Amino acid sequence: GGTTYRYGPAPQEMIDKAEKWKALAQKHGTTVLHLAMAFAFLPAVVTKVAVGAKSAAEVEHSVALLQKPPGDGVWREAGAAGLLPQNVVAMLA
């Protein structure tokens, strides 16, 4: 949730998009981290995802998040909000 991108100030468009993701996650009772990890696991061919963590507690938190999928319709809503391309949303339906 920072305001930098490639070692400089993030463009306002990117900050706005991050805020939309945050609002969508909150609407579904989760976090952007949860959505990001869940999205990474959506393709059937994906069996492992590397997640950065600073402590064992962060690892445990990430594992716990993945035990429950995000709310129904979250990917459709992300597409409707312009956060995901429609061809990606269509593949997830």
C-alpha cells in the first residue's frame, strides 16, 4: 500500500487502482494480500506460489488466508471495476 513505484513516486492512476483493490477486498471481508495470493493460485497448473515473509508469523498468516477462498463474485466485481481484463474474468467464470 505504498506510494512509490520503480524507486519513484507512483502515478496517481496506480494509487487509485490500489485503493480500488483495497475497497473491493474490504467489501468481501478480506485483504489485498489474500486476493493476490488467491489469484496467483487460480490457474489449475499452479501448484506453488512464493510469498515473501519477514517472520514465521507472517508465513502462518499467509497459509491461514489460503485456507478460505475469497468471496463469491470478487473476480467478476474486479472485472466490472476495471481491475482485471474482461478476458481474464471470462476464464475465471
